Amino acid sequence: MEIKPLAGLTKMLRVLFVIVIVITVIAILAGFYQYHSYNSLPSDVDSNEVILPADGISAIVGLIQAGFGLFLVITFFVWIYRTNKNLGILSGEQMTFTPGWSVGWFFVPILCLYKPYQVMKEIWNVCHKNQSTNYSLIGWWWFLWITSVFLARFTFKLAIKSDFSMSYIDTIAMYIMSDGLDLILNIVELVLVTQIWIAYSKNANTYKLRTRLQNRLADKFLGEISTKEINKYCRLSKK
């Protein structure tokens, strides 16, 4: 199996996180400006019947935010796929999740509520050679991810029905809350990716040396010793 470089992809992902964080801060500021603009309207003006300059600013920022957000999510999934695949080759560990399913579980109803957490936990464990038992960062990431998804869907539905169920200004407040949660999520995700990358790069050379040893042993004792036995020996020797 081919090992694809992870350094360039990780760097691009981290840069995207920083860009999205900046855009999200701008979106929050635009949201407050929009909220203030509608809050300053005379009491006899229906907020659902007017369009203000703040609406145009929020719309433009929202489109930019959506575009970069989609690119970020796709890149993040590619990063998960490649990290899982590389670790399965380099570490000699039997990964519970295949590269495909490490991403696929994000899209399976109900199971998507906990399987992706297990995927990231396995990546964390293998990167840290099963020596790190502190999963608080992963727990916070997954809690924020789930909450962000549900809040975004809830806010979108309220925006559609704002003419009937609530005023437009209340919908703006919900969008500000959603952006605020996304801001925290993106910061936590950036820290999580960085921590995994540090552990991955630190142990990458060890993994590569063990892979070379496995290949040499397999060539030397072809037919006399199985790959499974070689992997077992390498795992025992590192303990």
C-alpha cells in the first residue's frame, strides 16, 4: 500500500482553519452590526418588511464563509482518510476503522453520533503509541461538532419560518450564537489536528524503521515466518 505525504495536507488544513476562524470572527461582527441596525429601527417599522445595508454585508460574508467552510470540511475529511491509511501502514497496528469508513461514518444516520468520535480516538491512540489516555480534547471536539451541527440546522429552520414563528432580529441573534459556537469548534479542531500531527511526525521515523525491518525479515525468512508473526514480534519488542 502506498503512503502519501501528510505534512503538506496538514499544513494546508491548518491554514484553512486559521482563515475560517478569521472569517467567522468577521461574520460575528457583521451579525452584531446587522442586529444593531434592526434594533435601531423605529417601533412602527416591521423588521420583516425592510432590507438594510447590513443585510448585504452579512450576505456577502455568509457566502464567503460557506465557501471556505465547505472547502475546510472536505479537506478535513481527506486528512482523516490519509492519516488513518498512513497509520495503518506505518504503525503495524490492526486499525479498527478502514480509511474509507473513517470518513464514511460521518454520514451514517444515528451511528454518526458516536462512530466518528471512535475514529478520531483510534487515530489519537495510534499516533501516541497507545501511551496517551487523556481524551478530553477529542471529547470537547466531538461535543462541539454535534452541538454545532444541530444548532446550525435549528437556526436554518427558524430562518425559513421567521415570518411566522419569530422576528427576523431574533433569527439574527441565533446566527450570531451559531457562528460563536463554530468559532470555538474551529479553534478546538485546529488544536486537535496540531496535536495529532506533532505525535504523528514524532513517531513517523520509528514506524518507517519498523516497516523496513518487517520487509527485510519477510524477504530473509520467506516461507518460514508469516507477516502476522513479524508484526507480533515488532509490537512485543517496542513494549
